[in-house]
Amino acid sequence: MTDFAGQRTPRFSVDVYQNEYLPEGGQEVNAIITVTAGAGDQARGTPLPADAVRGDGEVVIMIDCSGSMEYPGSKRRNARDATAAAIDTLHDGVSFAVVAGRHTAEEVYPGGGRLAVAGPETRAGARSALRELRAEGGTAIGTWLRLADKLFSTHDGPVRHAILLTDGRNEHEDPESLKAVLDACAGRFTCDARGVGTDWEVEEVTGIASALLGSADIVAHPENLAADFTDMMAKAMRKEVADVALRLWTPQGSKIKFIKQVAPTVEDLTARRTDAGQHSGDYPTGSWGEESRDYHVCVEVPAAEVGQEMLAARAALTLPAQDGGLPRTLAQGLIRAVWTDDLVATTSIDAQVAHYTGQAELAEAIKDGLERRKAGDEAGATVQLGRAVQLADASGNADTSKLLSKVVDVIDAANGTVRLKAKVADADEMTLQTRSTKTVRVKR
């Protein structure tokens, strides 16, 4: 790892964990890249320049106001109160707007195609406007996101964050239209998505969050919305810099097989590559506050003989220059390959790589198991969910283990022996599905 000295905060650092040794002819190099952003001693590396650190941010809250939000009526009231609580959490000076989502999108506050600046007067104005919300019409989430993007475009702040709440399926818009909107909004703002109740589609909500590099979750009980919204907004207020890319360079003859974020959630970034010069590609990471994330990089290198070594890849965090010039490098780390005939060295799996390979497999096992269960394949579902229980137990992922126990009876966690429960609450199954990609970090 290379560090860069400086005085301003926040700072970024990159650490690489890998087993660099390959047997003769070996061609696959795996590494875990830990990226840390923090203040003071929390992170090493280059400090951000003044024009990259947020002065104020921009937030748009999109609230489902379709007809189904009226049943029961408490759902609409809880959504309104949650939005008011989120607005109260905004820092003074943050620009914000509220959008009512139906089969069309409506500006609730401040209106006029603009954002308001958070302060006592505008918070009171927003709360007053929220009291007039009505539930009617259908659901077309793409129109909500399109309006949010339009509102964000009226300001040039570096950190743009959206919150989206829905209680139902995107029934008034075809999937292709929603995907087109998500493609257009990707990289323009991040979005946390929430499903309230149990009548929404998990893949729709998680797909929105994935495309826009945000979080997804279920709020099964509407009365818990206020606490969830407050927490989401507090996290958004801690974001200080956006548009950070993880740039991977590989030498001639080598290529990136895949790159996945593996902590705090599993997110495959491989297909999101944009070329960044000869042999280099940028992968988006979204907005950052003081936090740490892990990425699994797999590099395919040319086969070589014992005794040879090479730089398999260079990982660098980059930030676009505000003036359109060359991007700034914030921190970087190196991934190496060394060929040896030492059997112990070549067969040793790095603890970081092994842990996160298991966490990615855990997420896939849950997804496949639940799909098989819905399809009526009880034998296949039992095998996959049993494997998920085994992986969660082995990695110490207690939260996922607890969620799995709502779907299967665990007979022997260590061996993955389980029995499908005869009856499973919709909320329990949807919670497991929505949170299946959340991981635990390896103990170092």
C-alpha cells in the first residue's frame, strides 16, 4: 500500500489482503481490498481537497401515496410522520424536497421545480405540506425517480441522496421503463429504498437500491418507519464526498474476472466498469462518510514458471476533478503474483478471501433456496437453505442465522441439517430475502 501525506480530512486509505503465491501455470489471483475513509487516525492516505468536501448536501424524499397506502390508514400517517422525522434530522443548509409518488410524481414541498434550504421555517413548511398528503392512484416508480433527478439537477452540490418508500408493486410501469430510468439516474444520485408491509416486490426494491448504490430494507410494521427514516437520514448527513471510483489497472495480458463489494453488503460491480485509459477501468463506489468497505477482486494473469513474479493489478481510489481535469488519486494498493513450487504457500487461502467467498456463497444460497421454496422444490430448498445455515454459522453471521431460523428448523447448524418450516410469515421470508446480502466482516 502507498500512503500520501496531507493535513485535511477526511482521508482515504487502501489495504490489500491476499495470498500472492501461485503454483506453476496458475492464473487466478484473488485479493480483498479494504477501503477506509475517516478523520485523523481513522484512515491514512491523501486528504481530500477543499472543493471535494461537501459544504451542503441535497436530499429528495419520495413517498408512496398510491391508493394502497390508505389500507390501513395508519400506514399513510406513519409514512407522513416518518418523513417529518427525517426532515427534522436534516442539517441546516441542506437542500431538500419531498415528492409524492403515484402513477405520476407530484412535488409536495417546496414546489416550483426547486429545492428548499433546510432551516426552522422550511422544516415547518414541509411538515404543513405533509399533512395534506392523500392516498390515491397507482404506482409508477420510474416517474418518481425521474422527478427526483430533475430536482437534483437544479443544484450542483457534490452529495445527492434520495430516500424512496413504497408499499406495493410497480404495476403502472413496465420493467423496461423502470430500468431505463435507473440507467439514466445511475451515478447522478444514490438512493436508499424501503418496502413497508409485505405487498411489495423484493427484487424491485433491492434492484433500485443496487442500481443507485444505496441500501434496501423491509419495514414490516409501519409504526417503525419513523425510526428507520431518522436513521437513514442521519447516515446520509454523514456523507462527505461522492463519485469516488475504484480504478483497477492490469498489465498487458491480464484482466479483471470480477470485482464485488463484499462488506457491508455483497454487490457485484463487474458489469459497471467504465474504461479509464489503457488497461484501466473505473468501478463506482458511491458516497462516503467515515466508514470502511471491503472489495473482492479476482484477476486472471498469464501463466508463468516457478520463480517469476509480476504486478497483477493496481487498485487506486480516484475522485473526479471539479474543473474537468485529471482525477485525483486518493490512495492505492498493489496486487501481486509470485509463482512457486512451495506446496504450503500455494495451497494456503488468505483468511480474508476465504471469509468473503463464503459470505458471497451464503447470499447466493439464500436466494436460490427461497426461489426453490416458492417453486415447490422442497428438497432443493432444504439443501440450499441448509448450506446457508452452515455458512452463516461458520462465519459468525448471527443476524443472518437468526433470520434463517424463521424459515427453517435448524437441527445441526455446523453440518447444515435443517427442515423447512410448514408455515412461514410473509414478513419473515421477505426480511431474509431483502437482507441476504448483508455480511459480517472477518476478524483481523
